[in-house]
Amino acid sequence: MFEKNYTPGDKTNWQGRIDSESNFDAFRWHQWVNHLDLREDNLSYNGKLAFAFIGFCCDEGVRRNKGRIGAAQGPDSIRKELANLPCSFSNEVKLFDAGNIYCKNISLEESQALLSEAVDKLLSLNLFPIVLGGGHEVAFGHYNGILTHLTKNTSNPNIGIINFDAHFDLRPYPEGGSSGTMFRQIADICRDENLKYSYFCIGIQKHSNTIELFKTADSLGAKYILAKDIIHSDNWTMLEKLDDFIKHQDHIYITICSDVFSTAFAPGVSATQPLGLDPEKVLIFLKYILKSNKVISFDIAEVSPRFDLDNTTSDLASVLIFSVITTLSKIHNL
């Protein structure tokens, strides 16, 4: 396992300012992160709360989807922005970098399978996976890793997917998966394995999805909120809709496609959205979901440094990840 197309955590991505070498209250993440090699068999963790970053250096799905490639460089770009974040949690919270998976000289499907194995292993180690994309095809491998892990203890896991995205990503895939098909692929897995399909997409743009995609979402029982309704509605209305979804799930997987945000906040993405969401709104919803204490894993996709401006999009990704970790730390009183 992980003998090819995988590299363990690299310390060169974790550099930054040092205000103190002994006072944890002055530490930044690059001083606190440890490095994991998933090729090792004797790994273990028995602490209270720990997060593991795993990069999915792949945008083959974006290429298949006829998008702008470049997101394969996203994981290390995000890490460089994470490095200088303050340790706004207790020293009982641990951070690990589990390295990168690459889609090089292998197929997209093979790289997704490798990611699935990595996510399963991290969850088995009692670590909370934070997957750094990569194209949004990351979601298919990520979900399968969660499913594999949960089916070890139950034959019928109930996993709710909450996707912040301008697109449904429910397209058919007769010629193979892409960054526009993952949630259709997941729906088919749920159908074939007699599992409940629970999908909630937040930030949908009418101009970015065909009528057929809206019909597909409705036929699959998917829930969604249009971007324009988020912009023009009060937060309570949106939170009530989230509540209604969350209460029916045992576990929740959150995935964010960076193109859900307006280009003003996220210029470095595979498909820009001039009328996208404000990150402040997304942070309110994200924290609310996390406080349910049902979230099992998280990823962010489509950060493409090739098109970024002053690392704006990578920086936004780092702030979202910061919110995930600090919110879950508070829930655990750490």
C-alpha cells in the first residue's frame, strides 16, 4: 500500500515566523505539525483530538471535464498559507501532515482509490482527515474512504454529504468520471449497495447548471440552495434548512469547491464565479454544521495556484481550514 504515487509529509512546506520556541501560546502551525508516513504499519494515535492533512495532487478530473487545469498544485500552496496560522487551541490538539497522493502515470480512478485507502487509514488511526485538493474529483475517493471505514462497523452507514459548490456535479459518466460527476457516481454506489443517498448542495448557480441537472438533482432527492437565495435571505432561513438535513444523518462529510465563492474572493479556481458567495456567509454555515458534532471528514477542492492572485484563494482555503480546526477544538473543550 502507498508504494507508488504517494510521498509522506514534507517539512519544506511548513516554514514561517517564530515568535517563541517554548511558549505554545505564541506558536504557529509550522511549529506544531508532525509528519506521517502512511507506508508505516505501526502508526497509532490515542490522544483526544488530532487532524491529518492529506493532499490530492490531481486535476485529471478537471481536464476530463474540459476545465482549466492547475489544481494539482493546490495542496502545497494551501500548506504554505496554513504554516503561519496561530495555534488557537490547546496543546492537546495535534496536527499531522500525511503527505500527498499524485495522479502521475496512473489513471484518475487509481488515484481516487489510493485516496480512499488513505482516508480509511487516517480514520482508523482516530485522526480527522482534512483533504487538500486537487480537482473536485477528490470527493469520489474521499467519500469511498469514509464509506470503507464505516462499513467495518456497520452494514448500512448513514452518511450525509454537504457540498458548498456552484455546480451539482451530477453529470452522467459513460466515458469515466470527472470533476463534474462525483455525486452521480456516489448516488449509483448508494443505489447498488442499498444505502441512503443524502446530498445537500449549497451555493448552486442557475447559470452554471443545465435544466437536466436540476431534474437529476430532484429525481435523486438531492437538496440544494441557490446562491441567490443565500445572498438575499436571512441566515436563519438557511440554518433551518441545514437543521432539517443534519438531523437525519449519522455522519456528515463536508466538501467545499472553491468556485462557490465570488471571483473577488477566489480568483484561483478551475471555473470562476463572478456572482459567487461571500466567505463570511459560508463560514457561518460551516461552523453551524460542525457544531452538530456529526462531521467525520472535510475537504476543499479546486484551488488552482496557476490562476491565483497573491495567493488569495490558497489563503481563503487556509482560513476555512483554520475555522474547521478551531471550531471542532472548542466543541471538544480543547
